[in-house]
Amino acid sequence: MKILAIETATTWQSVAILEDDRILATHEQEADGVQGSLLLPAIDRLFSQSGLALGDLSGLACSIGPGSFTGIRVGLATCLGLRGATGLPLTLVPTLEAMASSLEAAPGPVCPLLVSRRGEMYWAIFRWTEAGRFDRVVDEQVGSPEAFAQSLTEPTLVFGAGWSSMESEIRAALPASVTVTVGPPHVFKPSAIHVARIGLEQLRRGKIAGAPVMPLYVQRTEAEIQYERSGGMSPVARRRQRVETKVAERLARGRRRSPLRDP
């Protein structure tokens, strides 16, 4: 089973194609504010590297947040456009869950942290059980470093950009009875590889996104709320239409290699 996974919930853009547990191609780059111009070329690069085409895939996986509103919008709209043009099934993977899954079989609670707006952060807490199951202990939250620190009740492994940015504030607010351990540097950035692995498991279980599809914002931007209330087409819908049209045109031309690249 082959899957294309997209991770754009932060400024770090990651895409990957996996066949079951085997990584066929991956590409990562800093893309702060320019995911819209970098994502399709990055996906096209994966197909060139792997020698595959969209028709060779079994499905798509997309990280749905929480995180950057712009990044989530670009990633999700691109996946929706690919799904609309090809009919491939789409799976949706919470960003913090994919990050936490990178620390397989870690003892104790695992808590990825991402930066939110206005000095706040996103977090969720997970735990690996003795049976090897990955359980969600605390759902996605948003709040101040102090609120996060006070929510901890036992020693916890923490990592991610939220920790890097707000370590001093978190440590200052930690209860005396709670300690934190910092995860290894290679797990601090979200990876499409872990989005793909969760997506593959969802595909095997038949857990497929229907319609409508909503990002996991936790907190929504006021601009998006007002735009939807006005009856206009959302940025997600506009980009989805552009991607779907572009891919459909190339598929109609029978272009197997580099299916997303402009002539």
C-alpha cells in the first residue's frame, strides 16, 4: 500500500511517499509563509524521485493541525484537490498525534508542544501502553505556558517548537512535584513520515475522510470566521479548486512522470 503524506502545520514543510513501512521518497524544507508556492513542486519532486505517478498510490494523508492557519489551509486544500482529481481516499492525521508517535514505546506521558498566537502554545498528551497501543491522554489544548505547566500532574517527556520558544516560562511555572524530560532534537519538527504511517493504518481500517473536511484549529482565526459568515468561498476551497483543475488537466494529457509540474 503506497501513500502520499503532507505535513504543513508549521513553518517546516514535510512531504513523503511510503510503501507500507518503507520510505520511497521524502523532502523537507523551511517554508515560512510560502507553502502555497513550495508545496506542489515538493510533491512533484517526490514523484520524480520515486518513479511513481498519482495513479500508483493507494491514498493520501494530511496533517490537519493544530498549527499555522496558513500552513494547514495550504496542505489540506492541496490534498482535497488531489482527491477530487484522482478519487484517491484521504485520511486526516492530527499534527500533535503524528509528532508523539515518533517516540514509539516511550515510557510515561509524551507531550508535543507547538507555538500558537499571542504568546500561547498548543499541546496534547499521549501514552504508549504495555500492550503497544498509543493512547490519547489529553486532547489538543491551547493556552499560556503557565496554563500548560500547571496542567501537568506527573513526569512528562516534552518536545517541539513550543518548548524551544517558551522553556523558561514553562519551567518557572512547573509545580514542584512535576519534572519534565526533553525529547531528542530530531523529533522537534513535524514529519510527513509519521503522518504517512498513521494514515496507512487508517486506510487499512477504512477510516477515510468524508465531506465536509475541517482542519483542527483548536482556535480559529477571526478572519476565517467572518469570511465564512459573509458567504464567500474560503481560502481552502479556492486552493482545492486550483489544485484539482491542475491535476485533472495533467492526468487527461496522460503525463505519467512529474504529474504536477507546469509545462
